[in-house]
Amino acid sequence: MKQKYWDDFKVGDKVMTRAVTITETHIVNWASLTGDWYPLHVDEEYSKTTQFGGRIAHGPLTFGLAIGLMGTADPNPFGDSVVAWLGLDKLRALAPVRIGDTIHVEAEVVNKREAKRKDRGITIYKYVIKNQRDEEVMEFESSFMMHRRQ
């Protein structure tokens, strides 16, 4: 992995990831992993009676896939710059993600600041998750502590 530093990131830098198609296996595996067997996600007959008219992916599943998809961008946008993930803000589920939808992430550096330690910096990316129709289905900001050049 290429060595990168906080100094290499500029506000406005953009990244687009590869895509993944959501399958029933994703939903069942997520439900098994988390214990979230809410009928909207796993019960076809129940979900047909909801405003969505069928099963949809768990919101946290979409979020988790978005985090993972960032590593599929070529080249990897982070290299080995990240010291720690600091958290996220402004998470919004904007539209349902259905079985068969194909999602990808478009991310942009929206802010940078120095950290308390002089050898670290903070970079904030805005993630926008889109489906195959280019509809925004989720967005959030994710903050990373990164190494600085010495």
C-alpha cells in the first residue's frame, strides 16, 4: 500500500468506488450477524403490506457496505494514512435499498483540520451512496485521524 499522509488530502478531492449488488444473502447474513430479524427485511409477505411493497435492506447494512466499498476504489484513497476512524455525523437514509439494487459510493473530502498532536490531522469525507439509477439512498460524514508528514 502506498504511503499517504494527511498533507496529501485536499478539500474537494473525490473518490468513486466499485459497486455491489444487494442480494438476499446480504440481508440474511446481516440479520444473522446482528440479530435484527425485523420483518420488513426478512419477511416477504409482511413487507408487501408496508409502504415499501417488499423487503428492503437494513440501513446499517447499507452503511457497512459503504464503509467497506471505500477500500475498493482504485487506487485506495487512504493508502496507509489512517491512524483511527473517529466516527460519523449527519447519517441519513434517503431512499430504500432493495434486493437487486446495485450501490456505490461517491465520497469527497469536505473538511480538514490539525489534530492536538502535531504529527496527526483530521480529514472528513462526505459519503453519498447511490443506486443503479443514480438515486441517493444514504449519506453521512466520516472522520479519520491521519498521519502527517514530519
